[in-house]
Amino acid sequence: MVRTLGILREELIRLGHQPIFITPNQFLSVPCPTYPEIRLACLPGRRLGEMIEAAQPCAIHISTEGPLGWAARAYCLKRGLPFTTAYHTRFPEYIQARFQVPLPLTYGVMRRFHARSRTIMVATPTIESELTARGFGHIRRWSRGVDTELFRPHAPEEIAALAPEVAHLPKPVFAYVGRVAVEKNIGAFLDLDLPGSKLVVGDGPRLAETRRRHPGVLFAGVRRGAELAAHYAAASVFVFPSRTDTFGLVLLEALASGVPVAAYPVPGPLDVIGDAGIGVLDEDLGRAARAALAIPRDACREHALAYSWTASARQFLANLAPFGAERVAA
């Protein structure tokens, strides 16, 4: 989600707009319980209102359902200002995985949060169908893109220069890129009996424990830019074990790198991979991973080229709810 919003900002500026982001790092914040990398703003209401009024925006989009999101929602409702929201993360499923909280309870909270939004933006048809079935309305599509210049197939010498620790792993290489966290279901990948090697790129609250449990796996840590792209390109198959993501931007990054995908047949993979022949979706993740080895890499690359960040930004703009006659109080 953070990567998506960062790229959205760049695209909006390129299209002539002035996006202003209000984030937890602008407030006194505390670590999220069980997930210290995520910061939660403390009592942001009054200062948040002052920041919005100083910005004099034409539209307000609320990206997440955290403390800042609830404060922004309250601000807009009090002043009668329209706003839009996005459903980036299946928080009910995440919370159930971490704390065993029943789904109906957390979906009730999510419905209340999004109920007054003019538009709820979702990434895929599958998530739209799921939310509609759970009583959400005013849903519109906001898809994703991929940087096909950064994420691309690499020659072996490029991989050796940018990812030397990966270049010499026994083949085939099965890779995972993302947070090392319980909701990502990474254990379902690492517990598989697969030939060759396993590679994990990323950090998260379960990294130390996961590294101890799987000493034969190469944990490369967080990688960015050209190094990250080289790690993708070094993989034979990209394994996506999550059952809770709403899209999975990493799927597009792997495909743009010419790497086929193995995943469960769940929202995200169903929409990005589907029956396009560039990945294998199977409830038996090991079978999917082994079968994906036979997929041509050029077909994966060709599929990813259809996704554009510019088109994604234009779709976002079309979904906004401009104030029109309403305005922020001075």
C-alpha cells in the first residue's frame, strides 16, 4: 500500500496536481500492537483539522481505517464535506489471523467507517464482489500498475552484480517478496518440500522467528530499487502464499520481471493471474509452485506490460469527490 501511494503521488504531480499527504509521522505516534513497524497517530483530531484547513484541498481521500482515517472522517462529516475511501487491506481477516476476533464484528466496524464515503475504491472485481455481499456500497475500481522499466528480466551478469548472494543459489529458486508476518501466511511457502532453493526478501515482525525455524532459506532482508528488481529476476517462480491481500502488487512486479506465479485461488491472484496462463493457482501450493516452472517467462512479461501507473492515477482522479460548492472553513 505504501508503495502504491508513493507512486500515485509521483503520477499525480506529473499530471499537474498537487497531492498533500498527511501521515502518522507528522504526529505523536505509538507502535501498532504486534506490528511495531506501523505507527498509529495519537489523538490527531484538532491538529489534523488545522492541517486540512491550511491545505485548502479540492478533495479529500482517506486511505486507511486507522486513527488518522477516523479523525479525517469525523472532520469531513462535521463540515459536510464529501470524501472518498479505499479498501486496501482485508483488516478483518488480518485481525482474525492475529487475535481470533470474529469476522462479523470487524466487518461491522469497516462498514461503519466506509458507509459515508462517496466512493470506496477497490483494486479488483473479486474484492468488489466480496464487499458488496457484505453490505458495502458505492464501490468503484482503482487498479494498480507496475514500473516495467525497473522490474524486467535481467541477464545473469546483472543478477550477479546486483544480487550476488542469490546468483549462486541452487536452481530452481522459489521466491517470496513482502512482509514476514502471520497474515501473509509465509509459513505455507517455507514449509513446502520443493527442489532447489527458497528466497525471502523483506522484513516484518516474524522475521527473527521465521529465520530460526527455516535455516536453509536465504533471507535477503529489505531490498529496494535495482537490487529488489534483480532479486525478482533471479527467481524461477514467485510464490504468493497470502490469502488476505486485496491485490498483491508484488504479483505484477514478479510478472514484469518474467517470473511466473504460484498462489492460492483467492482474491488478488484470481484477478491478476486468473486463467491468463502466467501462473498456477491451486489449493496445493507446492503443486502450483512445481507446475509454474513450465510457464514461459516471456508470457509473464507480456502480461505485466498491460498495467500502467498513469492509467491507475487517472482512474483514482475520476473516483474522487471534489467539493464543488462546499469548501473548507478558513
